[in-house]
Amino acid sequence: MRINGYYIRVQGQVGQQLAEWFVDLKIAPEIVDESVLIVPSNDQAFLFGVLLRIRDFGIRLLSVNPILDEDLT
């Protein structure tokens, strides 16, 4: 199994203003009051940087899950 990126689930809808800080990510609004940030890289340093931004903005982190090869088929 190879990791191709990460799904980061956060509480709240990531608005346009915050989305500008996450330009390298895809943002998918989910059910009410949740969003999923899609990190298109398996680079853990990049992932850590995204998690630091989430913390700095005071966004509540709900989960981080890998995107595996089998998830892409």
C-alpha cells in the first residue's frame, strides 16, 4: 500500500478567506459544519505544515486519514 496524500476532516466550513491560505489543497464541504481538506502529497513535512496552519487558525481537527492506492481505483 502506498500513501498518495491525506484527507483532513475539520469542523466548520472553510470559507473563501481561509481557503486562500490552503491554495495547494482541494477543499470539499461535507455535511453541515464539516469540511475535508485533500492533501495531494505524501510529503509528511508538507502535511505537518498544513496541520500547523489548522492549529494557528483555531480550526478544530477531527481526523487525518491517508489516501491509499486502493482508494483511487
